[in-house]
Amino acid sequence: MGKPRTRYGKRIAWVLAAILIVVLAFQGHHVAHLLPRAEHWIETLGPWGPVIFLTAIFVLEPTFFPNTLFGMTAGVVFGLFEGYLLYFWCVYFANLVVYFIGRRVLRAPVLRALDRRPSIRDAVGAAEKEGTSLVFWIRLLPINPVVFSYAFGAIQVPFRSVAIGTLGMFPHMFLDVYLGTVAAHMTKMAGEGHGNWEIKGAGLLLGLVAVASLSWRITRIARAQIQTAGVVNAP
């Protein structure tokens, strides 16, 4: 019937993140001195830094906490590639836990909630029949993955299909981490007085546009594949 509010929430988060990056590019010198302190604090935590990050995700993920904030934090604190790997696998395993919560603990209330979200219910119902490939296409949608994790569990989509198909979260999660990485770099460059802003800043922003465009294209392909599977009103 209507588009899930979770999709709009994701878009709003990206727009706010983009505005934040622009603000940091010009006003980041006010907070640039905080980054070295934060980096030093993370270093003093040693292996406890990733553990704290993992714990926060496992505690907050089932509550529909916006994953974009986790991703941006990972990009700022751990850098692009290390942050992405840590963020992806933490969210991945947290969503497998949510799947079992939806299947074993909250099945009845989740099924009632799905009656109010026919587009999600129909997509997950089709995934229960189609299996791994459709779960993968669904995971490519920029919707908070917890929504589908609860639904996959309640409708009892086979765990094997969910475990493999959930790997499809990777492109949108990369954009989340990239946003955080760009925000950190913009802040540092502002603190350095914009000496090389024209070159570095343009490169970072072009990269952000490229990643966002690719994410948008992947979303369109995924939605078309879901409709091909017989889900007329794809999420």
C-alpha cells in the first residue's frame, strides 16, 4: 500500500549526513582539534574498541536504531576498510539474532505488524517460497535490515536462505561507512586551513556521489527483481 517509513528514514539519514559533510567542510575547524583526541582515546582502548562497538550494535540493533549512524561512526573511528568490515559483520550477525527473535519469541506480534505492511509481508512471503536469491534482492533495498530480519523469522523463511541472502546488505552499508570517512576527512582538512581542499575535497565528494549513485542503481535493480518474482507492490 504505502512505502515503508523505514525507507524514508534511510533517505533522510543520508540527506542529513550530506548536509553535515558540507557544514564540516567549511566550519569543521571548530571541532577539528577533537579528532586527534578521539583517535588517541580509541587507540588506548586497544581490542576493547571493536568489542564496545559490537556490543552497542547487538544491544541497539533489535530496537530499529538507525544503522547509518553506526556506519558513519565506524568510518570516523576505524577508517573506511577496517570500519566497513567491522560494521558489516557486526550488523550481519546481529540481524541473524533478530531473525531468531522474530521466529521464536515475537512471532505473533511481528505477524500482526506485517498485516499493516502488506508490501513487506508480500515480499517476505515470496522469499519463503523463492529462497536465497529473493532474500538477497530484498537485502539490497535501503531499508533498515531489522525490519526484514523480524519478518523473515516470523514467516519462517529457512535460515540457510536468510544466512546467505543477508550478505546482500553490503552496498548500502559501504555508503554508510563512506559517509563517516568523508566527514572525518572534511573535518581534518578544515582544521588544516583548506590548503589542499580543492583537490582532496573534490575527490572525496566525487567518490561520495559515485558510491551513492551506484547504491541508487542497485536499489532499482533489486526492486525490479523483486517485482519479477511476483511481488507487485515491492517495498
